[in-house]
Amino acid sequence: MFGFTREELAILRPLNTPRKIQDELDTLAVNFEKCGDTCLSPRRVLRERHAHCMEGAMLAACALRIAGFRPLVMDLKATKDDEDHVVALFQIKNHWGALSKTNHGVLRYREPVYRTVRELALSFFHEYFTKDGRKTLRSYSVPVNLSRFDAQGWMTDEEDVWYIPEFLDDARHFSILSRAQIAGLRKADPIEREKFIDTQWPNPLKPNR
């Protein structure tokens, strides 16, 4: 199926609900890209057992597809001094949820309770801030169905699949805030900023963070 081996399908097929897929994502170490930037295919993530948000979203989309969902991802775009985030999307009874790979205690799984993709994207807004408390989320993309990349072998490619994040970055995005709203933003509270530094996996490149 989709070019996966029996051994790979033995991992993917039991992940037949979004909750199980998220549980699997949480077992993966964070890919800190110690040897340079990567964009690993789902096959390579399964083999190397680590992922950053883009790689985790692609693995989640792949597992969702095998479970009978569409392989959808969405880009959350931040200000230039912060990092974008990518999540996999799913629908249950016409409500949207999201699967997410992150090292922080926020920007994680979303239950399928959101009536629109915009509602779901907005659920990340108040958690999306920098260490100094500035709220930086600015837009979200249309859902992108990764089946459009089937001919390029995105699920099993042994090379980095940079064509997917490049396509996502260029996809249509919808603004979350007006200029007046941006000007009026309040910083996250000190206690929120304190919790922001909590991470699941220690970063060997930045041991003090």
C-alpha cells in the first residue's frame, strides 16, 4: 500500500484513529536537525524515530490517509521573527480537529470540535507567542491535500521532500488580525511566559533552554 513495506504498515495500520496517531507522534523524539535542515518523508520518520512539526504533520497525514481520512495539512504563519507551525487536519461529523508535533507544552492536539478551519486556526492564537510574550500568529493556509504529491512519492521518498513546505508557504493564506488589532495586542502574562519554556525533549544544541 502506497509503497510501504509490511514492517512499515505494521506500524501505520494500527493507528486507525486520530487519537492513536497523536499518541504515536508523541513518542517520537524532536528532530533538532543537528546535521542541518531536513524535511523527512513519513518513511524516514518511521525509520529515524524523530520529527519536527512539518515532518510530524506529514506522517500524521499519511497515517490519517491509511485510516480512511484525507491527508490534509495546514500552515500557521507567524511574524518573520518567529517560526511557522504545520498541523495535520481531520474531520469527524463535520467538525475539524488537528494533529501536531511540537516540543512545547502548547500548540498541540486539537479535538474535533471546531466548525471551520478558521475556528481551529484561531484556537492556536493565544498560545502562539515568543519568550518575551509577543503574540505572533498572523495567518493560516487553506487545507492542502498531500495526495497532490503522490507522483513525487512524498510518503516514501528517501530524499528530503522540500517541495511540500515550499508549496505550503506559497499556498493561499488568510489573515487573522487587522492592523488595529495587531497594534492593540497585549503580551502574554509572566506566568504564561514561564510555562512557555517547558519542553518535552531537551535540545542538545541549546542545553540551557
